Amino acid sequence: MLIEFSVENYRSIQEKQTLSMVASEDAKMLNTNTFIIPNTDKLRLLSSAVIYGANASGKSNLLRAMQTLRRLVINSATKMQVGEKLPIEPFKLNSESAKNPTNFEVIFIHQDIRYEYGLSLNRERVYEEWLIAYPNEHQQNWFSRQYIPDNPKFQVDEGYKWSFGKGLKGEKLRIKKFVRSNSLFLSHAAQNNHPQLTEIFEWFQDEINILNPSSHAIEFTLSVFDEDDSFPERVAKLLNQADIGISGIKIERKPIPEGLLSYFNQFIKQEIEQLERDVIDDIQKVDVITLHKMNDSDKEIEFDMDDESDGTQRLFEMAGLWLYVLQYGEVLLVDELDRSLHPVLSKALLKMFNDPEINKNNAQLIFTTHDTILLDAEILRRDQVWFTEKDKSMTKLYSLLDFEPREDESLQKGYLRGRYGGIPFINGLSI
């Protein structure tokens, strides 16, 4: 469960910006759009949050920052080479910020324990890394590292001052020896099967899911089909309820012809030669077939998914991840939810996260959109609506709560009229 995410000095974000999933004291839709944090009755979290903003205002960069943090945790120990540049892009429109490190901080709950994890880094090195745990709501500083080069005041190891708390058990000093200036202690700890820190690593790896225009979501959907026999039926049901005329889904797998494999072999000869022969034989072409009922009988006719509309293909790509996250109570980040989808369908997808009968395991959805039909006080609480806007070329993130709209105020009209900001100011276009 995500409580809060903060980022500073990343792409269009110069100053620290924080997205909070903590619910306000507003009693409206309290039992549908929020849920109680485990082991406490004092704090509630939001089941969903939407970010509006003009094009190039930075709303996608906020999700991209979360994706970058996840990628750093997952890959830094195994896929980063010594001296390799870190995937960090500081704010470039300020001479000081361009030289300063980027900062990430995330507060989350995993296995009923609250954690705070933070990083400060640039393309060359990690400057700070730290993790705080709150078992039974008691603070424990598990570990920290800080880059302090050539400072005789501190005992440093290759420029770093390290600290380990009593709450962090198991091997620490041995794992510390593997950590490079461009890698994370958390990543190396998971690679070395540290019991406590592997749990944290798995939260980043398994419970943060990203769906953006460049995602290969269809691959996830198909992989879920292989793992769970009930998923094709559930996806078909979702498509059927979306009123797009699909009554069922079939997956057909066919071996790739030997001639085509030979063609691939020209480009990836070494890789193919390293594969066992039976593995090559198992390489398959996957066809997704949709079933449609005839309008004059109960007979069903088959269509190739490629022949369906862009919206239908988009919904199928999303469906596996959407249903999976809801089933297992994970976090889903979606950039441009409205892409190729009808507004009514976007609304229905959002409502799934805000329906406790469907969202039984407290999954969370964070998405960007331009679709103002979702700005409806009957769908979203005010604390679920966020905006991004450029101020002196830097992204500002702020909540609808800052404006205290009236209970009867039309949020959609207010937004389009510029009352809350987050829209482009255009004097007219010409050629």
C-alpha cells in the first residue's frame, strides 16, 4: 500500500513535490473510496487518485519518477556495471539544480509494517540511501549510507559513512562490500537473500505495476492466462460488460515455422545456438481470437484481435494487469488512462477500484488523464484529485483540497474555466 511519494530535482520537477494517498477527514464516500490502514483505526488511505494537467505540465513525470525509483531498486545490483551512468535526469532549467542530486522518498506499508525509503543520487553515484521501519509503530532506523568524501571527522568506507540499526538482523557487513557507488544496498541485500530486505525489494518488484503508452501490457495479460485458467473467462467477462460486442476470448498458440526461425537466426545466431533444441521447438506464435455472437442466431464467429478497434485492443491489453492488481491488492500507475477509451468506460474502470465489493484487498490506482468526465463529485472525493502546473518552467503538484470547492460546485466546469489551474492558456492558434 502506498502512503506517500516525493520527488525533487527530476526532469520538469525542480522543487520537492509530494503525492499523498492519505485520506482527509471528509466523510464523503469514506467507506468506498478509502480504506483503513491495517493495525490502526486512525489513518485511512485512498483507493485511487487522478492527476490532471496541461500537456507538458509534468504529470507524466511524476509517474515516471516512481517508475525510475522502482527500476533502480530492481536493477542496480544485477544490471548496472561498474562506472555505468545511473538513469537520472535532473531539472536542467536551473544552473544549480542541474548540478545537484535527484531525491526520491516513498512511504508504504508491506506485510502490515510501515516503511520509509529514500535515495539521493545523480548519474555518477548514490549520495544517500536510507530505510526506516515501524514495526508496531515504533521507529527503527534499519540502515543508512551517506557519501562524505575526504572528511577525517567520520570513519568512512570508500567515501561512505554507514549506519545499521539493531532492528536489521542478518548479514550486513558482508553485503556492504558488494555495494558500488552506482548501486543500492537494498538491491544487493535482496540478491544475497537477506530475509528482511528481500521483503522490501519484493514490494518494489511485485507490487508496483506500471501501465504507460510504451508498456507491453499484452505480454502480462497473456502470461497471466498461462498461470491462471480462470483469467481468460474473467477478461472476456470484462470485455463483454464493456458493451463492445465480445462474448468470449480464445488463445491459439502455434509453433513458429522452421524457416522463420532460420531467418531470426541470421540476427541472433549466437543466442539461438545457446538454446536447447526443445526450447526452440517450444517457441510459439500467439494469436488472440475474439468471439462475437451472430445477430440472427446463437452461433459465434471468430475475429482476430488485430481486426478489433484500437479501444478494444487497449482494453484487452489492460485487462490482465487491471484484474491482477485488484485481485492481489497491489498498486497500479497508469499514464493516460483515457487513451483510446470511451469516457464511460474509463469511469467504469475507475469505479472498480472504488468499489469495496470488487477491490477487496485494498488495491490502489494512480493515473493521469485529460478526461474531465471523471471530475465528478459523485465518483471522486476532493482529496483524490490532483493537478500539475508549470511555474517558472518547473512542475507544481497540488490537491483540489487547496481550493475548498463548494459541495454543489461542478468540478468539471470549474476545472475547464481555470478555477483550479492545470489547464493550458491558449490565446488562439494560427498558421
